Amino acid sequence: MKFKIDVSKMMTLAFMTTIFLVSGLIFLIFVSFGLFGLSRILIAWHLAEFTYNQSFADNLFYYGSYIAGGFFLLRIVEFVFDNLKRIYPDNIYFKAPLVHGVITISATLIFYFFVHVNYQYIRINFLVIFIIISVLYALTEIFYPNSEDLNQSDDE
């Protein structure tokens, strides 16, 4: 068996990989600028203190783990509530106006007690965290609403 490399497929793969990496890098740069701006606003309005100041790599790991831990925890909370809404569609707590409040309050409580309490150099008031999580949740509901599964056929 002879190993054959198709140059056109390799060029296509390299091109697609480059597009994926560049767009991901641009997204991460925009997110980091947004978080930097948010932290500066919170500091200027005396709503938060960020006192961990070591080397660049240490700061990146410390604050990055705070953001990543919060992000994944909030995604898990949203996933659990989406499944609960699917399992119990007639429950009053999973109807449209009330479920958004329940999700944001429970996500804030879970984030505060599972992530925020463990970071002693980040001091943000609970109400500020609640407002930030509420705004982020509202933005996800606006830009990523519930959609239909387009992969299902009509006869199922």
C-alpha cells in the first residue's frame, strides 16, 4: 500500500485551519479587551478591587482561571435548566418570565459560592456580580434564542 498525499486537500485543510485559528485569536483579543475595559470601569467606580499583581503569566493564569471557571460553571447551570425546562414543560417555574430570574439568581449564587469565594485577591460585591451575570444572560438570550433542530425531518 502506497501512502499518497493529495496536495489540494492539504492546502484546503491548511487554509481552513488558518481561518479557524485567526478568527479564534481575534475573538479572544476582543474578549480580553472587553474584560479589561469592564475591570477598569469597575475599578473607576469603586465597585471592585483586583489586588493580585505578580508576573504576566501568573496574572494570566489567576484571572484567566477565574473567568474560565465562571464561564464553564455558568454554561453548566444553563444546560441543567434547559434540560429541566424540557423535562418539566408545564412547571410554572420554567415558564418564560419566571425562569429567567430563577436562572440568573441561581447562576449568581452558584458562581459566588463555588468560584468567587476561592479568589481572595478579587473583591467584587455580590450585587455587581449579579448585574454582570444578568446582563450576560440577557445578551445570550437575545443573540442565541431557542431555535429549532434543523437536522430533524418533518415526518418524525
